[in-house]
Amino acid sequence: MNNPSQDKPANSSAAQKPALRIYFLPNLMTAGNLFCGFVALTKIVEADPSRTSYPHTIRVALAFILLACIFDLLDGRLARWGGSESPFGREFDSLADLISFGVAPAFLVHNIVLKDVFADNRSIGWFIASVYLVCGALRLARFNCLSILNQGGGKDFVGFPIPAAAGLVASLTLFMLWVDDTLVRNSPWRFLLPGILLFLSWMMVSEVRYPSFKTLDLRTRSPFTKLVVAVLFIGSIVVLQEKILYFILPVLFTAYLLYGFIRPYLPRQTRENIEEEEEPDEETRS
């Protein structure tokens, strides 16, 4: 007499195999992130210091790196709001991040600063840029592994996020170019970027924890106050973009970098107010 349970293993295992979920809108944002990283790279390659258009070309490349940061922020938000987070989206996001926030910033700093600062020994410039890229890749790989082990999907990032690192490099470079267009050849500002790149490399693979702000959504506490602040902030950028945009972006990214160091020493209530950490109430749980 045949055992019925022996007739099903192949079919049941095939039926239980999880389907690959690919969500359109979050992955479209990730594709936008990757596109911006590629355009930034092409602009960096096109930049010729002998031409008068050189500062403008570098600014365009920096703008695309910062635009990639916005796409990266949107893809995560859309995935969480729509309940459409998936392993495919996580891996695709990491691949895009490595190009937009790893390769592009490293190549940018090397092209406009490192190759001239270390003109006598250009291998040092390449090494500094590669350290940033490798640390960024390690940061992304660690994040993915922790996510698989259910340790990386919480409220904290372990190490400085690579999009924030790229945003800081891009915004500081944009500020330096605004201060002095001769950044490449003569400005003392150029000696600052190699040190920043190495410091951010270490921060990305460090154990310093940063809030992911995943709990922030459209239903935050004190919505009226936050609405007023948001409207004033966006309005000031639109009206005074030429005067304050170069200042406010480096300040925001630098503040996030420093927050990781002072965060453990803040009172719990202050930290919760900043990060919007609150437990769901009974109505939300039911």
C-alpha cells in the first residue's frame, strides 16, 4: 500500500517555494538613484580643468549625487509606507548605493583634489579614494547581513550610512566650490577633503549607531509645529536657494554625523522627541 505522504514532496516543495517580489514604485526610485549616480560619473569624466566650464560641470555632478540621496530616501519610505519591503529591493538598493554613494564620491574627490594634492605620488590619492569605496561596500554588505539576521531592520543603523557620507562629501565640496572656484589648483580647502574622506571611511565601518528615522511618518507627534517648521524650511530654500543652500546642506549632514557621538549621552525623552520613537497605542495595535 502506497503512503500518500510519499507522493507529494516534490510538488509541495515547489508550491511552497517563496515567490520573488518586485515592487514597482520603490524600485523605480532606486533606479532613479542609480541613474543619478551614473550621470554624476559621466560629468566627472567630462570635467576638464583647462576649460572655463569646469566648475559648472563639477557642480552638476555634485547635484546629481545629492539628487541620488533624495531618490534613496524616497525608495525606503515608499517601501515601508506601502508594506512592500523585499529582499530584491534591499539588494537592488545596495547595488545602486555602491555606485551613487561609493564610486561617484570617491572618483569625484580623486579627480578634483587627490590627483593634484598627491601629484608626486598619485598612488596615494588612488589609495585614499579606494579606502572610501571599500569601506562603503563593507558597510552595505554588513547592513544586508544584519537585515537577513533580523538585526538590521530596526530603528538604528550600525555605522554612518553611506548615503549620508556621500551627501556630506558632495555638500562640502559644493560649499568649497562656492567659496573658491580655484579649489583644484590653489585653494587651501583642497587639503580638507582627503581627511574627511578617510574619517568617513572609518565612520561607515564603525560601531557608532545612528537613528534610521524609520518611525517618522505622516502621523508624527506635534504635527502642527512640524508642519510650520517644514513650510518655513522649504520656503526659505526656494526663495533663498542661492544664498543658503550651500550652507544648510553641509550643516544638516554634519549635524547627523555628530549626532551619533552625542546621542548616547542625551536624555531618553530628548532622544525620543528627535527621533519620533513612540510605541503604538492600543488602537494601533488592535
